Amino acid sequence: MTGILALLALLGTPLFAVLAGFALLGFHGQEIPGTAVIIEMARMAGTSTLTPIPLFALAGYVMASGSGPQRLVAFSQTLLGWMPGGLGLACLAASALFTALTGASGVTIIALGGLLLPALLSAGYHERFSLGLVTTSGSLGLLFPPSLPLIIYAFIAEVPVDDLFRAGLLPGSLLVVVLALYSGLVARRHGVTRTRFNVAALAGAFRHAVGELVLPVVVIAGIYGGFLTVPEAAAFAAGYAILLAVVIRRELSPRALVGVIRESMLLVGGILVILCAALGLTSYLVDIQLPMNILAAMEGHVTSKLMFLLLLNLLLLAVGCLMDIFSALVVVVPLVLPLAIQFGVNPIHLGIIFLTNLEIGYSTPPVGLNLFVSSFRFRKPVVSLYLASLPFLAILLAALALITYWPTLSLALVKG
């Protein structure tokens, strides 16, 4: 049966069916009723931690459905285009903001790629650099609130989601900054043109984009200022996005809004089905004490926290290439978390390490998801995307090492 399930997975069977099959098979081998999987699903349905997921996803999809992406890109270019490498920084900032709101890397590449790539090429950036920048920045916002993976990790690891939101700010900013510095060096080397700073143009771009810019500011300030809980902030984000798109901007008709809601809930439904099945499998793995067995096997070989973190990064980079981020969180976090605690790694710091690895894994050859999305979106051979992403991966891996071995960067803004 295990061989059959593995074969079905290779043949493209939906992931939730494979995970649930392994869980049911495992419990059957222990003579435990299959209702154990249903119990895990019921436990997930009874938690309030996951409530923000459909609301934030809806807000991101509504904003993506109109001309919001164009306004954000235009504002970023006007604000930052005068700097050396400013257009690259504008692309990074717009992509990070958009990914944080939608929680999906592929959506960012599809929605913003058609705007960002021509702008970079017309400014004088080489095509390989431009493709690498757009591909890599597609997942750049996963550490910024209200990213859906942050919420899911908080649920799985049982840590406060607002603490995890705070923890992601500095590491996420570090990733943006190092890529922006590289963009500036490339711009200087190739004589990339810069736009002249114009206060009137900036004011006009801000006036057009202020509706979109208000949303993340209010959400983040409300959560960190103690005015809004995370579910309340999610409800505000969804309501505000609908009001802006349907009533104020009038870019979405009520009928079109129904289609956007349906599309966003398909994403959410897929996430929740995977979570349900993966929780059942995780319950089985914990029941057979797999984390403890792994720890016992490692004790004779892994003797320090530094070595554990190195092996953890290698494992998570491979996981980020092979699994989608949501199933990776549910399956791998419960296995890794007890080991990390045993080696003295803070669970919140572990979450930032985990998501940074998965974020980089999206663009890691040979099977990183961003590479295939960009290949489809820009009609380029996937091998050319491999080559384009390599310099960015080297920079991001250096930043990952800093995030991993300097926990203060992740924990400095966390209360207590």
C-alpha cells in the first residue's frame, strides 16, 4: 500500500489524498480507527488562529483583480526610481508588499511580472538580471505580515501570531536590502538610466495609490498598536478591499466580485484540505514518536546547535524545492520543532528560519515553483531561469546564514 501511494503521488494524485492515505494506512497498522484523522480535522476547525486566512486571501485577490498592481508599481518607481538601482528596489518593494497581502508567490509573478519586466528592460537592465530579479522577488514578502504562511506556522507551532509578525519584519527587510544593494551595483556597472525625482509626479502617484497603500499601514499599525487583533485586522482588510474596489474605485462589479471571491476561496479551500490531511499524518508520526526517534539517532552525530542549524537549513531548502509551502509547514514543523527546542532554538526564531528557507526554495533549481511560473509567464526556457536566479540565490543564502546564526535579528522586536 505504501508503494502504491508513492506511485500515485508521482503520477500527480492530489497531495491531500496522498497525505490522508498515508495517515490512514499508518493508523490501520497500529489498529487505531481511521477516525483519528477526523479528530485532527475537527481540532483544526475549532481553532480561531486560522480565521484570518480566508479574509486576508480575499483582500489580496480583490486588490489584484483591479488596477491596484499598476498603481503600486507606478508609485514605487516614482518614489525610488531616482536612486542608483532604484527601479530594482521599486520592483522588490512592490513584489514584497503584494506577496505579503496575497500569500502566494505565483500570484505576484503573474500579476506584476508583465509590468516589472518591461520596465526593467527599458531602463537598461540586462534580460537575465531582470528575469532573475522578478522571479526571486515573487516570494520575497512571505516574512512580512499578514503573510498566510506566518499564520499557519503560528497555528502549527502554537506561538502567538502577532509575535511571529514582529519577528519577520527585520529578517524580511534584510532580504529586500541585500537584493536592493545588488541591484544598485548592477545598475552602476551597466549604466542603467534613472528617473528624475519630481515632487509633483510623486504626489500624483501617491494620490492614485493611496487607497492601496493605506491597507497594509492600518493592518500593521492596528495589530502592533494593540487596536486590532489579527482576526479583526483580517476582517477589516477584506471589507476595506471590497469597499475600495467596488464602491470607491468601481473597478469591480458585484458580479465580478463574486468571481473573485470564488477564485480566492478555491485557494483557501485547497490550503485547508491539505492542512486537514497533513494534520492527520502528523498525528500518526507523533504517535509513533518519530521526532524522538530522530533525536535519538542524531544525538551521536550532531553535537552542537550550530551543526543542527546547518543540517536544518539543508533539509528545509530541499523541502522548499519539492513541496508547496503549506503542506511543508504542516508535515515538517511538528517533526523539526521538538528537535529544535532540544538544541535551544527559540520556536519563533525557528519559524523565521523555516519560512526563509522555503522562500528561497521557491527559486532554487531544479524544481523551485517560481522558476516554472516565470518560465510560463515570460515564455522562456526554464533552464534560462535557472541561470538567471543563481546570483540572487547566492545573496539570499548569505542572508539566510545571518538570519540563522544571529537570532537577535528575529527576536529583537518580539515582546519579552
